[in-house]
Amino acid sequence: KKQLQDEMLRRVDAENRLQTLKEELEFQKNIYSEELRETKRRHETRLVEIDNGR
């Protein structure tokens, strides 16, 4: 019975770690996407400024 309890605790712990990693990955993806959008926006602004002779 103790072995079963230990195994169940290990499984729950592994599932919790997996969920945490999934959430962290999603968070990092969102940050990357936002940084990419901001970089593109700044680049496009510079191109417009160059085209306008600034």
C-alpha cells in the first residue's frame, strides 16, 4: 500500500510539473509573439521614415 501511495504521489508531482512547463511555454510563446510584433512595428516605422526622407 505504501508503494502505491508513493507511486501516486510521484505521478501527481510529474503531472503538476508537466502542467507548469506547459504554462511556462505558452507564456514564453506569448512574450516572443509580442516582441516580434513590436520589432516589426518599429522596423516598419523606420521604413516609412526613410521613405518620407526623414
